[in-house]
Amino acid sequence: MKVYPGQLSKGSKERIFNYRICKARRVVENVFGLASSVFRVLRKPMLLEPEKAQLVAMSFACLHNFLRRSSDLAAIYTLPGTFDYEENGRVIEGSWRAMSN
């Protein structure tokens, strides 16, 4: 999905849509960036049938969620500052971006 182009009036449906889609994109980029820095197989195209690739991606998502929710493992898997975050309306990039280069 694409954002609406140009300057949009404050409070308009299009501007709210742009904000929400950009925020969702940031979440997805964080998770995929972190996952690809840990699970390096995600850095290149998967030479699998689409159904198998979907299962592999879902497996990584489940493993990621398990590691994030486990109190013992979460501190090791995602150190403070790993994800992007917003501070005073400014996006501070997470450390995963440096790990994935």
C-alpha cells in the first residue's frame, strides 16, 4: 500500500491513513530487520515454493514471538535500543539497523 502524496490537511482521513501505514511499516521493518540479523537465511531470496516459504516465514515469526515473550530470553534476544522508537516526534533508529548491514 502507498501513502497519499503531497501536503495533507491536519486531521484529514488521508493524513491519518499515512500516519498509520507509516507506523505499521516501521513495526514490520523493525521485526524483519531484527529477524534477518539473527536468522541470516532471511537476507537472501528463499528458493522455495511459495507455500514452503510462507511456512518458513511463519516459523520465524513464531520463534521471534517466543523469544520476545520469554522473560529469560527477551533480554538477550532484544537488548534495550534494539528497535526503532519515537521520541518527541522524531524517530530514533534501533541498533538492529547496524547489525543487518
